[in-house]
Amino acid sequence: MYRFNFNHGGGASSRLKAFTLAEVLITLAIIGVVAALTIPSVVTNYQNKERVIQFKKTTSLLISTFILATKDYGPMLNWDLGTKDDPDSAVKFMDTYLAPYLKVAKNCGKSVDGVCGHKAKGLDGTDRVAFDNRYAKILLNNGVYVGLRISENNSRYKRVQVMIDVNGEKGPNKYGLDIFPFYYVIVFDYKIYNQIVFMGTGDIKTCITDSCNKNGSGTYCSQVIAKNGFEIPTKDQYVQWAGSEEYRALYPW
């Protein structure tokens, strides 16, 4: 039988050196410090990515829903929008053109009670108006919260504002992190438009410097993320678009 020979030099048997308790504790402490520094960042990055994926999926779902509704009710130009900022008009629109085509766990109507009373903050931590009684609100089976209000309804502009909270009541309930607003524009400046428009100007630098930063409201982050192919920009991208190194400390994700 072949045997491994662990003897070295002159027949003296070698001894394995064991770690002392102090060495083990120091090693564990180092591992703990590294984990404490890195794990929160990894978790945050994962959560941010999941939220943006849900933002993209829900946006696509709502576009598809509008298209389905046109098959039953004809072109959106002929839909009944009702009156701007009128809660009953928003509820009628939601119940006619959206809710029947979605998997709805709860239809809140214009209620702001309980799960239907949804609060929101800006990236700067200040309270922001969101999902108030101007909005018709539904909670989808997948936990996404959708609000809709009649934003404009006249010969020059016809549009509804849609607000998505991709994880419902769960935190952080902040614009740009899990709350994403946009408009569905039917008519713009007398011309038929029929497409989604994210809040903010077309200039990504202005979106960042005016809103999408830790000191801002976060309402324009939808535009920034959408312009980046529905991906959260890296910190280097963000700083480059902002045009100033000082925005590295204001990176909101």
C-alpha cells in the first residue's frame, strides 16, 4: 500500500502550526469590517437595479394596455378625458381604459385612505405631492402602485400623467428610486402625438442639475434613466453628464 510520507529531514516529524484564538478573532473582525463596508453597497445596487427593471416592465405594460384599449374604444384622440385635475374624470378614465386590461389587486379610485393613501418624498427628503385625490389609483397583483390624473384636456394639449411606485408601500418611496412619473401625451401643440414623455427637458444635464441629485426633487430621474436605456448610469457617466465633479457626491443611487 502506498503511503504519503510526512517526515522531513533527519526523521523529525513536522508539526502543523495552529491559529491562536487571538488570530482567529482578528481575522473574523477584519472579515466583519469588510462585509459591513461592502454588503450594504451590493444590496443597494441590487435593489436599485430591480426597481429600474420593474419601472421598465411597467412602462411597457402600460403602453401595451393603451394599445389594447384602442382596439375596443378607437383612437385615443376620441377618448373621454373629462376635466383637468378632476378626480372623477381620472377614475372614469382609469376604470374604462386601463384597469380592465390589468391584473388589479385593489382599485382605490380617488381614495387616499389606508393603502390608497400613498406618501412620497424627494431625493432631498422633503415631502412631495404624489397620489393625492386628483389621482385614480390601482394596486397591481405584482405590488406595483399606479396613479393617473388628467393633466390637460383642451384642443392644444391632451395628456394624462401616470405615476408608478414599483414596490407599492415599501420604502424608500422616493422619486427617482422607486417612484417614477411620466406623461402619456395624446395631443401636443395641436398635433397628434400618442407617446410617452418623461418629465424633464430633453437635456440630460439640466435634468441632473435641476432635479436628479441628492439635493433635488428626483422627478426628472425618470428621464435620465430612460435616456440611458432604462439603466442606472454609473457614477462616472452621471458626473460626465452633469459636467461637474461636484456631482459625484450628489449621485442619487
